[in-house]
Amino acid sequence: MTKPPHPIYNLQFALVCLSSLLFSASFNMLIPELPSYLSSMGGAEYKGFIIALFTLTAGISRPFSGRLTDTLGRVPVMAFGSFVCFLCGFLYPVLGSVAGFLFLRLLHGFSTGFKPTATAAYVADIIPQERWGEALGFHGLCFSIGMAIGPAIGSTVTLYYSIDILFYISSAFALLSILILMNMKETLKEKQRFSLSLLKISRKDIIAVEVLPAAFITFMSYIAYGTILTLIPDWTQHLGISNKGLFFIVFTISSLLMRFLAGRASDKYGRTRVITIGLFLLVIALFILGFADTFAGFLCGSVAYGIATGVLSPALNAWTVDMSHPDHRGKAMATMYIALEAGIGLGALLAGWFYHDIITRVPLILYSSAGMAFLGLLFMLDRLKKDKVSRR
């Protein structure tokens, strides 16, 4: 008798993964080129705002996206996030001033404020609970593929054509992401029609208290990512590497297999164990990057960072879903993503403020980010200890 197809690998799951891949590629292809683009307009001192402003509006929009995900539906919220990316790609060449650029970074942040929140809730809806780690790990793998091919496309297009062409290609990827969503079945059973009252947010709509432990670890670990997004393009150039997207390609490729394996491991051995291991690897990776002054050292740091994030991401997502209330998954995922955006934004803002185009400061900033991850590691070690006591 033929064994039935694997229940989580079906058309519905494939479509949401493909949409996320294209969405991820759409905004990530811009990242390696934006620091130089901003400098060319005379805004070098605002490099820290490239990521900080993006994450600011992403974080602010999370309570709204969480509420709309739980009331309006998963698919419309995902579509709105992709539409923002589509719109911004066309506006970057038009608003060609420092002020216009910074305004668009604020606007662009709404994309990641909406789509990932609804996507995580959608995946949790269509996947059985005992497979959440595996499914979220595989979805994260697809998102990471977008993170890998995005910077590669961005650097290549800018090198052979122009950055304006890059902006238009970014819009095209976002449009494809929207078209895929049109064929996806809505999973929210009790939907409401849109009304302005849905945008009224009370205090209880902002934070899902039950998932705060996962949110805290997310915040502490993603400070490093904000630092890396701000500094690595310049650090790459300092080391004599022409393709500023190389780090993002290498770290993403190294994280791909780890995301899938770590997701399954968290289903089998527990989220807290896998997250603790991921934080330890993250601290090591940041020190390797800080010490790297050669091409080989840079590659080692890129691989190590990819492995660390590949272990952490699916386990943190699944841990958040584990602790969430079934009727408020949108709010729970929004809480986790608020912490993520806050970590990235703070890391980028502080890194840009201290860096100020003085390349010798990069290692110290990376070590400081490692210190934040180490504090998260101490929290998880204490959590593991308490879990062992409670099981006795």
C-alpha cells in the first residue's frame, strides 16, 4: 500500500513558502547597496537610520498587523505587506533626496510589520502542533533563500546596470509574491469586514504577555543582526571583497540546512535546549567576525553566524507559538516580531551612531553585540535549570 504524501508538504504550504521567498528577496536585495546609495546623496552620517527607521515602523505596525490577522484574515494582511514593498520600489528613484530616502525607509518598514506576522499565524493554522518546529524551520529556510539570492541579485544588478533598475526589480519580486497569495485559501474561520474600528488598539492588543520569554530572547539575539546589517557592507569592502552581498549569501546558505534540522530537533528535544545552543553559537560567531581580518576569517565568521541563526530562528518561532493562545496567534507573533524589530533597530542605531565611518570601531561593536547575546544565554541557562527542577 502506497504511503500517503507527507501532510505538511502540500500545495497550500508550498505557496506560502514561495510567497515568503519572493517577499524576502524583494527587500533584502536592497540592503547591501543602500549604505553607498545614501552616502552618494550626502547622507553618510545617517547610515544607522537605514535599518533603524525600517524596523521602527515595522515594530509600531505589529500590534495592528496582529489584530488584523486575528480579525480580518491571514491572507489580506500578507498581501498588504507585499504591496508596500511593491510601492516603495517605484518610489525610491522618485524621492532622490536624503529626506525622501529616510521617509521611504519608514514607509518600507510596514512591509515586514505585516507579512511575517500573518504568515507565521497562517503556517500554525495549517500544520499540526507536533510539527510546528519542522514546518516553521522549512518556511524559514525558504525565507532565508530569499535573503541569500536577494543581496546577490542586488549587487549584480547595481554593478552591471544601475540602482534604479534594482529598485524596479525589487518591486517586480513583491508583485509576484502578491499574485501567489491570490491563490491561497484563507484559514481564519470567523472573519470580519474591514472597518476603522479594527485599527483602534488598546493596551491589551499590543503585547501577548504569555510569550514574553521568547520575545526577550528574540530581542537580545537580534541586536547583532541590526549591527551586521549596518556594518557588514563597509567591513566587507574594507577587507577587499568586491561583492558586498557575499556575507549575506554565505551566512544564509550555511543556515539553510540548520534551520530544517533545528526545527525538527526542537520538536524532539525541546525548544529551550535548542535555543540555548543557538545563543552559544551566536556569541562565538560574533567574536569570529570581530577578529576576522582576512578573507578566510570573514568566510568562517559568515558560516558560523549562519549556523547560529539557523539554529535559533525556527526554535524561537515554534516556542512563541507553543506559548500562545490559539485565538490570539496573530498577537503572539506580533509580540515576538516587535521584539525582533526592536533588537534590529537598536542594534543598527547604536552601531551607526558609534561607527561614524571609522572602520577600526567595527570589531568592538561586534563584541558588544556578542555581550547582549551572552546575557540572553544566561537567561536561557537559568530557564533550563528551572525546567529540570520542575520536572523532578
